[in-house]
Amino acid sequence: MRTKSKIRNTIKVLYAAFTVIITQVAVYAQQPTHYPGDNDPIPPTLVNILIYIGGPLLLFLAYYYFNKKEKKKREDRRKDEGTK
């Protein structure tokens, strides 16, 4: 009986050790190997201005325009349903 208990304990210890090793490998694999050295601001070139300022502004204006257009369509449908 003691040998079964020892074997089970040995298996549990080996399983725990194997799990810790695998976990450490997975955690180490996710760490970056290098960090960027300089954190300078983005240079104000024409392309950067168009991407970082013009792009979001264009998306906002397009959303506002289409939202306003849909709202007008809904109001027109409500008017048409109310007059019938």
C-alpha cells in the first residue's frame, strides 16, 4: 500500500513541476526582447497630419452626415404614417 501512495505522490510532484516549467516558458515567451529606445513625438509631416487629424475628422463628419440623413428619413416616414 505504501508503494502506491509513494507513486501517486511522485506523480503529483512531477505533474506540478512540469506544469510550473510549462507555465514559466509560456510567460517568458510573451515578454518583449527589446524596447524602443527613443520616444520622440510624431513629426508633423503632411502624411501624418492627414492620417492622425484628417482621418478621424473625416470619419466623424461622415458619421454625422449619414446619421442626420437617416434621422430625416425616419421623420419623413413618421409623417407619412401619420397622414395616412
